[in-house]
Amino acid sequence: MDTRVKSSEFGAGYRSKIALGKTLSYILLIFLLILCIFPFYILIINATRLNAEIQSGFTLLPGRALTYNFKNLFSNENLMILRALWNSIFVSGSTALLTTYFSAMTAYGIYAYNFKMKGFVFTFIMVIMMVPVQVSTLGFIKLITEMGLMDTLLPLIIPAIAAPGVFFFMIQYMRSVLPHAIIEAARIDGSNEFRTFNTIVIPIIKPALAVQAIFSFVASWNNFFVPALIINSKEKKTIPIVIAQLRSADYMKFDLGQVYAMIAVAIIPVLICYLLLSKYIIRGVTLGSVKG
Amino acid sequence: MKTQTSYKRRRSVSYAKWGYFFIAPFFIIYFTFQLIPLLSTFYNSFFESYRVGLTQVGPNFVGFQNYVQILTESELPRFAANTFILWIIGFIPQILVAMALALIFTSYRLNIKGQGIFKTVIYMPNLIMASAFSMLFFALFSDQGPVNILLVSTGIIDEPFRFLSNTNATRGLIASMNYLMWFGNTTILLMAGIMGIDQNLFEAAEVDGASSVNVFFRVTLPLLAPILIYVLITSMIGGIQMFDVPQILTNGNGNPDRTSMTMIMYLNKHLASKNYGLAGVVSVLIFIVTGIFSVFVYRSLTKSSREEKKIINKKYKVKRKGGSYGY
């Protein structure tokens, strides 16, 4: 009897405690939600307003100068934004393709075959995974200069073939979905090893390829450090370099409508892709948690 | 069983060359564009090589002179301290908020609705171009920017606050951006960690009458320790590489008075001005520090499974001693 009374008392307090916890949790979540969305909201609003409007005040409602700002931005000959947009798409697209395909290939080489150096090769790739790109940039610039590839887009694309992080994701994925029996079966059917990889393995690991393609596209799209040191000429610039150029110019003399439109051009495409694919991306974050 | 292995071995020997074929592109590209440049960077750190105007000085071999110069005369130690400060004031709120969110999301008692939307939104800033995000903050917090307009018009302050001329405000802005960009990612990692903990442990603790605070400190936190260490160290490694955000926000100067200049920004300055000797030294030092941290990452990863087992054993033992809820 005694215990029953106690437990019911405990129950009532418990329930109100949960309700309080729930309310507080939702308040925290909504606060963080607003915090995350707010900067982007102002960005979109200000991209639709005229320079004078932006400088005179701040509203929560969009203006009517969206097309005007974009027209000005796209025809601005100092920025050559359309050219930069194309360069960025070209570099990021090629990077995503190369990085996913060749990382899958490397992972398959280690997953499917036994060879003498296998253990060493795997450990080696795991070790180099943590080396930051910045520390080899000096040598990279020297090498690129010697190769005569300075101020071209190629050095931003080709190195993507060796991507330890993507490799690690791929081999983890293969371990979970790719049975050795399938490879054996393909062999018995007389398939050439390279063909087996291209026609049987690639379709099986498509989800992993898709996730990594998105990640590497975005990483390359956002990449700033190395491109800024390699690209000089106007026609070769990618979006982040143009952003930096915008920052180093005399900011107050700029048409702010164009500034916001420019930032929108850099951010919105990724934002839209993300919102469409967020389910897969968030799952990918968890899967690749060791990637760092 | 025995025949199977020997069969396997025989098959694999004949296919070994394919293994090399598949890994060849990776290694050719890696050696050409990463390893050789890395070694060349090390090599260059021992040479005097810089530009004064149009004349190139060196390269002349000078041994460790560049190292001595960087460590005693340059401001690198100060920039290392800056980098650490910028990282830590972003990391503390990041880990606290991420922890709270991970607990909220995984609590079946709170049973939060609309988790998908929340997770989607909090992860979003992570994919945004850091330089554009920084440019956006620069525009928002500039002297005549929307934030100042808002603060003045609502009467909170009398005249525009110059965020970028104030050390704490600039550092705060950089840290907030890093926080916004990474707390969603950390939340997702911690959630995966919490969901990976054996649910029986939580149930057992609850049946034993442990308060939720006790459950958090005695069960969740110790079992999450390896992931927390992983998050901490990978975040530190990321912090060492901090560049895009402060570079754009301060236009590469680390204003005010280079108090927000990071190590990579300093490296970038030397690289851009072709001061290769000193750039080499900075690269080597960053490489060493990152290497030390990486060792801890591997330790924490390999240790995690062992320690988890230990704690689970301890818990079950305690439970068995109690005797009431044995299986």
C-alpha cells in the first residue's frame, strides 16, 4: 500500500516534470532554428532590395529589386560572375566524379583482392587521412609552377583522385553491402575484373557514391585556400575567390544589392540541393563519422 | 574449412595484380600531388628563399635558421594562441548545445516531434561556403549593416557599434560562425553515439531509481567518452586549419591589430608573397601539431570498443549484485 501511494505521487510529479522538459526542449530547438535561419533570411531579403533601401533600414519583407540586382551582378565586368559560376560548376562537378569513382576503385582494390602490400597500403591511407592539405601547399605550388599549370583549373581537379576520406567511406560501405560471392560469381561467368567493377560493383555501391559525390561537390564548391593561391586571371576565378575579391574591394562603395546577390549565388544552389537531399546527407554524416 | 582457405589463397594469388591495378591511380596521384609536395615543403623549410620587390633572394641552405627565426622572432606563437582562442570560444558552446540536443533528440520520454526538420536545419550551415558565410556576416555586422541599423532603431545602442574594430567582437563573430557551422554536425555524431549505447543499461538504471542526472553522469557520459574525445580532437584539428572565416571577415589582416590572425592565415600570407622558407617552417610546425593530435584520434578510436565493454561489464555486475533484475 505504502509503496503504491509513493509511486503514484512520483508519477504525478514525474509527468509534470516531463511536460516542463518538453516545453523547454521545444523552446531551445525553436530558438536554435531561428538562429540558423536568420542570417540566410536576411540574405534573401536584402538580395531583393535596392542599395539605397538596404542602407536606409531593414525590413522583414522582400523588396522588388531581385531581378534588377541579379542583372547588374551578372553584367558586372569586374566580377565576371557567370564565368566564375561556370568555373565552379566545372571544377566541383569534375572533382565529384573523379573523387567518387577513383576512391571506389581504390577501396575495391583493397576490399576484393589479396596482395602482399595490402595491410600496409590500408594503414598508409589511414595515416595520411589526417594530413591537412595546407601543409603541402607550398610544395604543391612549386610543382604546379614547374608543370606550367599555374593559373589553370586542372590543379584543382586532378588531385581529387586521391581522397583518403572518401576511400575510407567506400571501403566501409563495401564491407557492409558487397558479398565476395558476387565477385566470385562474376568471375565464373567470365567477366573481366575491371568490367566486374564497372558493371556490377558500381551499381551496388551507388548510394555511397551519391552521398560522397554530394559531399565532395560541396567541399570543392566551397574550397578557397588552394584555389586562391593558384588562380590569378579573371576568367579562371571560382566563386570563393570572387567573394574574397568583393571583400577586399572598397566595400562601402559597392552596390549592396549586388553584394547580397553575389553571396546568394554562392550559397543558394548548395542550399537548394541540400534541402532536396538532406535525408541522405544526414545519414551520410553518421555513416562517415570516422571520416572527420 | 581448410580446403576453402587454400582455395581462396590460390584464387587470390592469381588476381593479386588486379589489386595493384585498382589502387594504382590513387597512389600515382597521391605521390605526385601530395607526398612529393609535402617532402618538398619540408625541404624548403631549410632554405632562405624570399622575394624583395622583384628580386629573388636565395634559395640558400641555412639549416634550422628559419625555425629559429619563426619561433623566436615571428608572431607565430601569438597567432597560435589566437587560433586556440578562436577555436575554444566556438567549441565550448558547440559541444554543450550539441550534447543537450543529442540528449533531447534521443530521449524517448520527451519524444520530440519534427526531429527531421530540426536536424535538417541545424546541419545546414555546415554545407554553406565558409567564405560566403563570412562575407554575409561581414555585411550584416558592418558599421552600417542591418544589425547596427536594428540595434540603433530599437534604441538598444545610441550609435553604430563597430564590431570589426573590437577584438572581442571580432573574435566572437568568428567563433559564432564556427559554432553555427559545426554544432549540427556534432549533434548528429553524438546522437549516433548515444543510440549506439545498449538500451538495457538505461532501463536498468531507471529501474534502480537513478535520477536522469545520475544516468547522464554515470552511464551516458562515460560510455560517450570515446566519441567526445573523437569530436574534441577532430574539432581541434579542424581548428588548427581555421582559415576561410577569419580571412574573409578581416580581409586577411586579422584585424584589429592581428588579434584574429590564425596560423593558416599567416601561412597564406607567406605563400602569397612567395616567402617560401618561412612558409615551409610554418607548414612543418602545423604538420607536427596535427600529427600529434591525430595519434590521439587513433588511440580514442581503438580504445573505444575496449572501454565500452569494461563499463558494460561493471554495470551488469552491479545489477547482478542487486539480484532483483537479473536475466
